[in-house]
Amino acid sequence: MNPIYTNLPNNTEAERAVVGAAMLSKEALGSVIEILKPEDFFDINNKIAYEILISMYMADKPLDFITISNEFKAKGVFDRLGGQPFIAELMDDISVLANVTYHAGIVREHSIRRKLIEAGNKIVALAYQNDKTTAEIIAEIEKLIFDASQNKNFSEFRHVRDVITPVFVNVEERVKKNGAHTAGYPTGFVDLDGYTGGFQPGSLNIIAARPSMGKTAFAMNIAQFGGTEANIPVLVFSLEMPAEQLVLRMLAAEAEVNLSELSTGIFTTENFNLVREACDVLAKREIYISDDSMLTAIDFRTRCRRFKTKHPELGLIIVDYLQLMSSGVSNINSSRQQEVADISRMLKAVARELNCPVVALSQLSRAAEQRVEKKPQLSDLRDSGAIEQDADVVILLFREDYYSDDEQNDEKNSKADIRIAKNRNGSTGTFHMTFRREITRFMNYGEDDPGN
């Protein structure tokens, strides 16, 4: 056998110091429990002793030479551990109390290294498995490495005084700017930012509507016209539309030139100049597009992590749209509803991991079509109630004229209802916007004639 596997990283002296301190003080043991689990110990005797001490701590039993000896005897390990000399030696050095957390850190560090070696063995074994896809194997490998590299078993407590200062600074900034300041990613739409304060870091935001209501246009307008003057990067995953078509729409919105003119190439010299200027503006925006129509949740997470590494200031992630994504894990017993639920949880996890807002577009079911009142409801979210559960903000987009048979409506601007149906950290409500269909652009209501 390779010697690297027979001589695993360990520091038994640090382990004995930790166990000794735990025997001397319940307070020391309490602090160590938050750092170390029994499996973090390499020496089997130290592990057994630590497990018993934890059981005594949980049962609120006193810790001293006699009680510990009796507990070891009751568990049938007194002689195996070395009897009274073992306990006496560990409890003899009271100086270990002062450095117990430091010693615990050493034990934890060596434990992580052993877990990484173990993960390496499992990775090799996984690569030989023919019953799994490459994507499934990569996903398991990422989880193995992530689990092995976690250097804490707990989250540090934060006193409110340590949190209140940055919170107040944020509030103060908003006051100075008369409420115009958005703490998150500014959408460029005044009323929407008024409800959300911008899309918040770590949040999952759902934009849902029936087909052809303008979901893609709404999301891309946020990517294109939102953000800050710093021009922070936006990452777009377009599963339905190729990048070229998406950019064509963005050009129409930027130049305010009819999309059909761009598609046919038949327009005036004036409009051509507007398009050229729009190209210069768009080229300076930090917008990145991935148009892989076969995107899986595994691919999504990997690509987002890689992009975040290259662009630490990543400001927004957009997915168009959620139901076109697959989990990437084959499970014949899993329903589509369960798969969408898994995808939804993954989107939320990525938002939190990268501390970046994720905006995911979602289809609505046909239930609204069968009602007299066509306006969508939260219950219309398609495939899974988990989407509603995981989302921090749910935005329902609706245009009444979509259901009109009047062909003249095609020549008019459209009045859109934007309903904030869920807002975990704010109020809900409805406001209006103008949708200029010919240029695929939403505008703050009142900036342009909505048409009647």
C-alpha cells in the first residue's frame, strides 16, 4: 500500500491536550464540542474518551477524577484506555486549559487533511463507476471536496452590537439620498426598487408569467438598464433563445428602434445610426451570456462558481427560464415536480454561496387561462410549490391586452401590471409599467404613453 495512506496526518499530543482540558473543565469541554466531533480524533483511545466526556456533559454530570473513572468503568473501557494512570496523566497538566481552543484547532486541521485523503480515494473509485454519468460523478466529487474542506462545525454567534453598525450605516445612506438608495442590485425600475430595495445579495427572485407576456424582455431590461455606475458584471443563462437573438432584442431596446426593422435590415439612415450608437453602448456593458439549451443544475452551479472566481464583483445572475433546466441527475423514481423543486433549491443555494442575487424566470400554469379573472396568482407557479417556498421575491407579470382580439393593439404600447406577490423582506403590492412591444422594452409608467 502507498505509504501516504498508512501514515495519515495526526497530532496525538494535541488530542491528549484537548481531552485533558475537557476532563478538567466543563467550560473547556463546552467550547471544544463546538469545534470537534469524535470522528475528528485519530487515536482511538482519545476518540473513545472524548465521546464519553460528551455524553457526561450532555447528561449534566460532574467532571472529576472519580466520576470520569466510574463512567469509563460503566462503559467497559476503563482498562482498555489505561485505567487510572491514563486519566491521572491527562488531568495532571492544568496549563492545557489556557490553550484548549488552539489545540482543538490543530486536531481539526489534521482531521480535514485526513478527510481530503479519504475523498481522494473515493474520487478515484467514482471515476471507475460505469453506472453514473460524468455529470453525476463530478457533482459527487464537488460535494466530497466541499464536505471535507469545511473547517467549522458551527457558526459563530454575532452580538447585535456587531451587526447594528453596518445596518445603521445602510439606513443612514438611504436617508441622505431620500430613499433613492438601493441596498441590492438596482433594477432601473423605480417602483420595483421601491418594493425590493433592489435585488438583494443571496436572494432568489422569480419573475413569472404566461408565455409571450414579456418575461425575457423584463429580465434583460434589468440586466441592460439596471445596475450601478460601476457597471458590475451580469451573467445570463439563456436556455430558450440563442445569444444572437437576445442581443438583437437588447439593441432594439437600447436604440429604441423597431425589432422588426433590425430583423429585416430595412430602416432609415437615422435609425441605422441609432443602432450603431447602441452597439457602442452595449459593448461597454459587462453582460455575459451562456446560451446552452441543455443546461443542467450541475453545469449551472459549476459555471457560476468559475465565473465568480474570475469576476468577484458579480452583481446579478439571470436564468431564462427555470423549467427548461434539468437537474442533471438521472432518477427514474423522481417526478418532474421533485426535479423542479431540486433545481429551485439549487438556485437559492447558489445565490447564498456566491452572495449574489439570482433572477429566475418561470412559466405559469394554464390555470389562469381557465378563470374569468386572468391575472396570475402564486398558486399558478408551474411544476412545483417549492419555487414559491424558496423564493425571496416573486414577481407576477400580466398584460390585459394579451387576451384582446383587437389587432390594433399590436400597434399600441401595452400597460403591464407588475405584482409583487411575495416579498420576504418587504411589502407586497401591484404597480403599472409601460411595455413597448416593438422595441421589447419596459419603462417606468408615465415615461411613455401606455396607449389606450
